[in-house]
Amino acid sequence: MARRDASSWLSKSPSPSELELHVHGMPFSVDKGLLSARSAKIAALLEENPPEKLAFLLRDIPADPKTFELVARFCHGYELILSTENVIPLISLAYYLEMTESHSDNNLLDKTVAFFEDRVLPSWNETIKALRSASSAIQQAMHSGLVEACFESLVYKALADPRLLGEPIKVSTCSEDSEDEEACKPNARRKLLSPDWKSEDLTTLSLQLYDPLIHAMNQHGVQPEYVAASLCQYVRKWANSGENESIYKRGVIEAVERLLPPEKGILPCKLLFEMLRFAICVECSNDCRSGFEIRIGKQLDQAEVKDLLIPSQGYSKEIQYDIECVRRILKHFYSNYCSTDVSGIISVAELIEEFLMEVASDIDLRIDTFVSLAEMSMAASLGTQRNSDGMYRAIDIYLDKHRYLTEVEREEVCRVLDCQKMSPEACEHAAKNERFPVRFVVQVLLVAQMQLRDTVTKEVQVFDDKLRREAVEDEEKKGLDEEEVRAEMERMSIKVMELERECCMMREEIEHTCTHQKSKRGKASMWRKMKRKLGCASSTHDCNCQAKRKKRF
């Protein structure tokens, strides 16, 4: 069988044995016998219809001219070169033309399916490349189960190695003096893979394929932080591109919000605010914007004041920033916060105070809107030790920029401020502030007087406590001295008693000696007796002693 030149497929003047078909407006001339020998659909149509009618019957053929030319070449005996990029379109067209084993042993469907299963599905990269090429016959590929097979392969691989979706986005940044420096490197775990290997990015897929694929990954339990990372990459690629129309961008951002896992903290609050701004800008549905607001509300304590500065949209733009959006986010926070998380409540209260300072200078900001936000912030501070200085500064800015307010209106603005929680410095400043209403200034003066009284009372109490402590210490010291004196006196008493006992014994001995001496000896004999007891028994020595005494005197 003679082979035809590739350029001869384009129809010029077809012979009676050829069919003239149009694929996306391009005419092709194909041998009837060869085509019907490979395609059961063509054979059946030729049996029931004249050849000239086939062009009309096959006007919606699901293939582009390049794919149909490959099929025509296969029918005419040319070598079929399969690739990742053409295998899904070829399978789809072979399925449509019923080029099956039941009609021909050397059939296109078996050849292409075998290549698809052996060369495409086992590889993450090849599967994504094949899906990208399916855009020309997407409906036929879905109907034949090719897309579902690709999804199953990708989900299975993502479950085994979720890093294929991209590195998770860290909610908190690493500090410069972090002990674990490796943890701060976003792609540290990627080193486990081959340095020459790079995974294909899912963000290259069209939304028609990306949406159901991510939905399947969520259903099968792929780790949510990795899914969220892929969704963020998709937003950056498609929604921020200037080439796409706003309708397509709206579809992208709505799909991303719908596909985001519900877990708290898988994305930074700042990034969620960026998505919300974009959703407002392209006029996404209310459900989409509400979804972002709910997610932000769950982690509002991580936000910064600049995140809340969402520009107003619409033609009127009565106020500079979208206050109502912030109020809705704040309500979501209060409805989801844990009562034990005091630090989070305080952080949000301070955040709203800073936000009020930013928006207070807006001349179009109404009193009820300002007061509503202020009340929500102050309600969060109940039961805490926070002062009201931040709210005082915000009200001061508002009154300064809205000097046209009446006394009653200024009192309405100041109603939310708790004077008893103001610091002495703030009270001193408010007492001299001419922008505040007189009734409020009087209230501040009373509070300042009470604070002064409390301060004096505390100082006196501290002084009294100090005196009591000193008195107790003196008493303890005095008691210690008395104990020492008492112990010393007891020791002296013991010594005195011992001396008295010795004296008593000596007196008894003397009396006993005297009763046995002769009375005629007189006092001199008694004295000599005593001297003998004392060791002076010699009479010579006694005389010598007396002689010496006489000489001495």
C-alpha cells in the first residue's frame, strides 16, 4: 500500500474512493476503505449514509487538526509516534471513532491506552503534562475516564509525598536568632529529592481540571497545609495575571475559597486578607467573600492594622475604608474565640483601637459606625487589666477631625470610654482637652481625684505596714535580749548557790572544831588551830611572821 505525503491529507480534489472531512474548519481527504477498516463508527456510517454526508455527520469530531492527521497517518500505515502530549487526544479520538480490538486487531485504542498506562500514569510529571494536553478534547477525555485515571494517580502520589504540591506557607516568620536555622529554610526538606528532579506544577492546569483535582485531594485526606500551598500558588499565577479577564479571575478566586481546607492557621492572616481584597475587587459572590471573612475572623489576633485597611468599593465610596467588612470579621472572631485565650482577645482589642486611630480622621465616618466598633473593642477588654488610653487617643482624633459635632454628639462618642481605666497621664491630658464635652471632663476630674485618694491611701498603708514590720522586728530583738539576761542570771544563781553551799560546809566544820577545843586556850589557840588548817602549823614560822609584820609596819 502506497504511503501518502503528509501535505496530501489536506483536501484539494478528492477521488471517489476518498472521504472529505472537516476538522475545525480544515478539510481532510482520507481513503474510505482504510478508515472504515480501522474505525467501526466510520464503517457503520458508510453503510447507512452516502459518503458525501459523512462530513456533516462528523462535523463535531472531538479532535484538533493535528490529532486527526496522526489518526489518518495510522490508518494509511504510517508509524505512529506516541508522546505524553498527544496520547490523551489520540485515545479520545480513537474512543470516539470506535477504533477498538473488536473491529481491528491492529487498533489504535489498544496501542494508545497501553502507552498511557505504562509511560504516563506512573509519573507525576508525565501525568500533569498529559492533562495539560487534554484541553482540546476535555469532554471526551472526561467521558472516557482518562481524566479520572490521571486524578487517581496524582492523588495517590500526593498522599505518599505531599511535598509535590509545594512547601507549606509558614504562618509565623522565623526570628533572626532562631536556634533551629534549618527550620527557617522553606525548601530544606526538598533536598531529600534528587537535585536534578523538579516536579511539574499543578498550577499549569486549567481551572476546569485543577478544581476537581484539588477537590479529590481534599476528599482523600491529603495534608491540608500542602493543599493550601498549591491553592496560593494557583491564585498568584492566574488571578494576578493581567492577561486573564476579570470573569476568569473571579472563577479562580471563588474556586480557591471553596477548595481551601477548613483548618485554622494553614495560611497567614495577611495572605487571607489579600485574597479577600482581590475577591472584593473582581466582585466575587457574597458566599466567597463571606468565606474569606470567616477564615480571617478565626485568626484575627494574627493580623496587623494595615491588613484591616480595605478600600471601599463602588461608585459612591462614602467612606475611605470598608468599615462594615471589618465589623463582620470582628463578629466572626468573637463567635469563634476561646474564652481562655485572654492574650488573643487583648491583641484584637488593641488591633481595633489602632484601626480606629487610622480611620478616625475620615471626615465621612459616621458616629454610629465609629461607636459600634469602639463598643466591640471595649467589650473585649472587660475583665482584663487593660487601660483605655488607646481608645482615648482614637476618640481624641475623631473629635479633632469632626469639630462640627454638637455637645450631645460628642457625649455620644465619649460614652464608650471607661474613665476609670484611664491612666493618670491620660486623665491629666483629658482634663485639659477642650475637644471633649464638659460632662466627660468633670467625670475625668472625679476619677482623677479618686485615683489620687487611692494612691495616698496605698502610700499610707504601705507606710503603716512598714512601721508594723519594724515594731515586730524590735520586739523580736528585745525578746532575744531578755532571754540572754535571764539565762545569764540563771547561771549566776547557780554559782551563788554553789558558793553558799561551800560556805555552809566551812561554817559547819569550824563550829565542829570549836566545840572540841579547850576554852582555856582562848582566841589565840583557836587562831593557831585555824592557821594549822590553812598550812601555817609551825610556831617558829608564826613568830617569824609576826616579827616580819612588826618590821613592815
